[in-house]
Amino acid sequence: MKTKTSIIFVFIMLILVIPLISQDVSHRLKVVTEQANIRLEPDIGSRIIHQAPQNASLEAIEKQGDWYQVRFITDKGTPATGYVHESLVIEIGREKIPETIEVEKVEPEKIQVQETEPEEKPDVSELEDKETQGSGKMPPISLLLSMGLSYRVGGDINTGAEGLADFYADSLSSRMQGSVSPVHLSYLFGGEVQVRLSPQWALGLGLDYFKGKKESTVAYPEATVPADYTTDPELQSVPVRLSLSYYILPSLSPSFYIKAGIEYHFASCGYFYRLEQAESWEEWRGEASSQGFGFMLGMGIEMDISSSLRFFAEASGNYAQISDFSGTNAYQDSNGFSSSEKGSLYIYQAHTGPETSYPMVFIRERKPSEAGVSDVQLATLDYSGLWLRAGIRIRF
């Protein structure tokens, strides 16, 4: 009789347990975010091998912690497996499979099966893509810090420095030994806050700072009293930029982007002219500022350093011609005389003869109108140019 009871007990156990064991683990998942990154291993730093779009259906094989192992079809049409984070999907067609099932034996005649309560389905509106920090997708906000080298055209500030050198050569009846070097190159420092509008588009607000100076000296050895002329033109600007960037394949590393924007320049300039003859000398020093609009266009490349950092390099060009500069001109000489005047930055032709004239740039209180001066107009400085920069993107 005891043997018969044992056989009945085993039979009942098989009836209750076999359905649980043979239950198909494979079930369907639905992508509830804009896109779900499927990784090679169940790890946030693992390589992305596929991206499933929103509402796509995936076949789950098993679950390991917060990760589902899923089966999918690649872009080439071949089957493959990978891992997707649970925050990116929900189970469809049924409640989640409990991760543990406990079978408790109470009495031979009574078997109690205790199951964990099914987990509540996540609220799609509250899901956050936890993979943002490890994938190529841009997070909502990033901070970009960079430095580089800038080339600027310069415009009238260079024309005035060279023109005065030629004027002295003519006035002193001497050839010019050496040449005046225009200011073009400068270091560049920049920062930008960028907000993602979509996986491909981002809006940025940033500013740069650059300042360039170029000192040069030429000699007039054949003058009655040999002379030297020194000049040191200066360009400086802080452009504030509103830009729009388009990222090509943002989920990859490296990824490429193109960028366009409008700039507003807080610009300044300076000049220094000094003529020395034996023990005597005279010099002019001027500083002026103005503001104006410009625009830029560029392209760059980005690549991952870590989950929160990206390296980027960018080549860009801009156009910005600014006039209406105002400031102060200071004059002094070896005799102890000095003076200053506030006014606008002008460029004009200074004549040494009926057929010869040379461009000069000075800050004058009033529009120059003295004898030997013609073609007077407000000076225009050209902040257009090219720049190369590199830096890091800090992702929040």
C-alpha cells in the first residue's frame, strides 16, 4: 500500500512540474524607445551589433539580470543573437516570466507551488534610455571645450601697417630693407553648450576667443639719417555663435557631422607705429572696438573616449567683415610731446606727390580733411578666415 501511495505521489508531481519545465522560454518583446541598441554582451560597454527601431518585435531567449538575450535578423538578412537592456523593451502578449519558481513539498498528498508575483509592466512614458551613456546616441545636453589655430584675413589693419612702411620709404628716399608681416594667425579657445533635437540634429550656443599680433621691423639704410620702422597690428574677437549640427550615423564611433551657424562678433583691433632716426623717435598707438554679424560653416569627426566623453576635431570657415570701429589714438615723441584723441578708425590715402599715395589707418576725432589726404572712409576689418580645432565633448 505504501508503494502504491509513492507511485501516485510521483505521478502527481510530474503532472504539476512538467508543464513548468517544458514551458517555452522564448517570447516576444516590443521596443518602446526611439531605438534599442542590441549589444554583443550583456554589458553597457559592449559593442553595439544592431539597432532595432521603435515598435520593433524581438524574440527573447532568456533573461540575465537586467538584460534579455534576443534573436533578430541582421541588415544582411542573417539570424543573430545579442542582448538588449530591459528599460528599452516590454514583454507583449503576457506577463513577465518570473525569474524564480519555488516548489515546496508539504505532505505527500499535498503539493503547494509558490511563485513570485509577476512584475508590473513598465510605464512607457517613464522609460529612460539607460544606454545613452554607452552608445553613440547623443544625450540631451553636452558641453564642448576646444582649442586650436585660427587664420584671419585682417583687412585694413594690415593694409595700414604696410602702407605706412611704403610711405616712409618714399619720404626718406630709401629702399626698404625687410618687409612688414601682416597679422593672420592666432590661437583659438572655445566652448559650446549643445542640445539634442533628435538623434541626427543638435542646436548649439557657444563662444570663441582669439587674439593675434604680428610685430615686424624694416630699415631704411639709404635715408639721410638711417631709420627703422616698427609696426605691430593686432586683431581680437569674441564671436558668440548659434549653430545647427547634423550628425551622420550618430550611433557609430567615429561619427561625422556638418555644422552651420550665425555669429555675432565683439571685435577689437590695435595698431602700433614707431619711427626711429638716430636719437629721435615718434610713435602712434591705437585701440578700437566694434561689433557685427558673420556666419560659419564647418565639418568634423567625433569618437568615443569613455561612456561620458568624446573626442572631436573640426575644420571650419567663417565670413565676418566689421566696420565702424571707435577708440583712442595716443601719440608721443622723443621730445616729450604727447597727445591723444578719441574717434573713429579711418583708412585714407596719404600723398607724397601728385601721382603717388599710400594707404594709412589711424583713429581720428574727425574725418581727415587736411592737404595731401584723399579717399577717406571708415576702416573695415576682415575677421573672415579658417580654423582647426580639437577638444572634448562632456555628455550629461
